[in-house]
Amino acid sequence: MVTTSTLSPKKQKEMEYQEKLKLLDQELMSFYQYCQQAGFSESEMDKICAPLVETIRKTYLKKVLKVTCIVLLFLTSIYAATKVGSVNMHLTALSRIIMIKILPFWDWTPMFYRTCLVSNPFYGEYSLTEEDCVSCETLDNVDRLGDVNYDQLLEGYLQRDAPLIVTDAMDSWPLMHTNDFWFENITQLYLQDEKLRDTVPCIMTTNIRTGSSDLHAFLKKIHNPKVDRWFVHWQNCDINAVKALRKFYQRPYFLASSVSPAHFNWVLMSSDYNTKNYKKIELDSGLIMLAQLRGSTSFRLMPHSPCNATCSELVGDLMEGEMLVFTNFMWSFEYFPGRNMDNVAILTETVWEDTAP
């Protein structure tokens, strides 16, 4: 037989707590039976028990609030720890190891590569049909025009899914009339600005191996004059980086004020990188404008399916001071740097509606 004297203090407290609960339960049941025998109605019993119910509810809410505060404090501590470089690196490595270890039990890779984690039954992205292909089936080159107005651009090209090169798009930009070294300007912009120092591009592609996908490390490397024959393009989706890069371009004169500013922008740079292999850039749907600041860029516009069966690929060269304008509803974009020693271009992505006035 086990006596209370042989139990540990913790066990004794648990037994005492259970006995108190049992006694309290018996008393409540006795009180309930008494009220029934006395003929109290349900509403009268609710009034009598209201103080007890309110006390129990407040006790429960206090417990919930306490647990919530503890969880929030714990999550905040983890978030703060991830901001420390060394901690973030170790947590990232640990999480990757864990994800690899659970692969035999759960294949999470399809979820990782899925565009949307949860499908929305009310969302239906408009896709090309064969009827849309009539707008591109007669196109075999990209027009070059100067002194373009917005109505001409809208009605003659954008609403017809026809790309256009505007030859005088940047004539009024002050930066186009300076001899500043563009690589120096852009690298210094990212290396010296505190808000940009730790910015992480959404997408970055280059032939230079830096040991990481860190833009800061890449820019420091090409800052060395001994490093040559390289190319890079990256997408700024961080709002600070998007705004900072706007120092190097302006709103084209041919756009109406109703067209919103670019929501994302890209930097395309190269130095003595001679190739004929196209580099593909995955763009969001919208109005795309590629401004050639220095050097040149060779581009290829390919119709999306099913229009690739009836429409031709469009190829061309964008020279310094020119701007390629198109909507990528119809076209995908690829490029390779020109054979100039130094090439710099900025590509912008803008939310676009055909109904824009």
C-alpha cells in the first residue's frame, strides 16, 4: 500500500489538487440538484451562477493571455536572433538539413516549386488563345521611332501587342550627357547606402562565382579592375532598392501621367563579355521598358504559346540612348550583352492596364 508519506512532494501536490477538484465538483453537483428541487428555472439559475461563470471566464482569459504573451515573446526572440548574421546562417543551414532529412518521409519539393502555396478558386489568370495571335502574326521586326506621343504608342503598338524602340527616349536625361563611369556609380550606390548594403535581389544571375548569392559580395568583386569578362542581371523588388535605382532613370516623355511608376526594376551590366547565348529574364506581367544607358544589348522577343506556332520571333539590337517598350502579355524576353567593352541597361516592370487613358 502506498501512503502519502512515501510520495514525492510533487505527487502529493497533484493528489491534493485532484482531491480539491473532486470535492468542488461534488459541491457544484449538490448545488445544482438543490436548485432543481427548489424549482428554480433555467434563467434564474443563470443569474445565480453568473458571478461564478464570470470568475471562471476571467481566469481562463488570463491563462490564454499569458500563454499568448509567452509565445509572442518566444517568436520575437527567434526573429531578433535571425537578424544576427552568424545566427541566421546557422539557422538556415540547420533548417536545410532538417528539410533534407524529412524527404524520405514527406516529399515537399512540389510545394517548394509551386507558384502559389494555396490555390484560389476565384482567381483565373487570363492566358493567350489562338484568337489573340492575330495581333502578332504579321510582325517580323521591331519598329524604331522618335518623337512619339502617348496616343501613338498606345493605339499603334501597346494595344496591338507590338513592341517598339523609341530612339530619343533618353535625350533629355542629364545622366546621358555625362562621362561618368556607370559601373562605379551603380556599385558605389549599393556599397555606400546603408539601406542597400544588405538588400537581397529577388533574382540574380552572373558568370562570376562569389561563394554566395550576395549582391554586396559580387559588387565588391567587380570593383576590382583585375576582374574582367563578366555579366550580371538582378531584379530589385525591395522598395528601398527600387527607389534608389530611380536616380539613374526618369519617366519617359511619351508616357502619360496616369501610368504608375515601375514596381520592380532590373540592372543589366557586362564588361567585355562576348557571347551569343541568350539570357532569359522572367518578368511579371505588365509594361516592360528596357533603357540602354551605355553600350548595347541584343534582344529576342518570343511569342508565348499558342502564338509561337503562328508568330515569328523578333530580334534586334538596342543601342545607347534607345528604349525598348513592350507588354509581355504576348512576349517573353531574352538578351545577350553587346560586344562593347562596357554595357549598362535598366529594365523596369510597371503594372499595366489597356484601359489606361
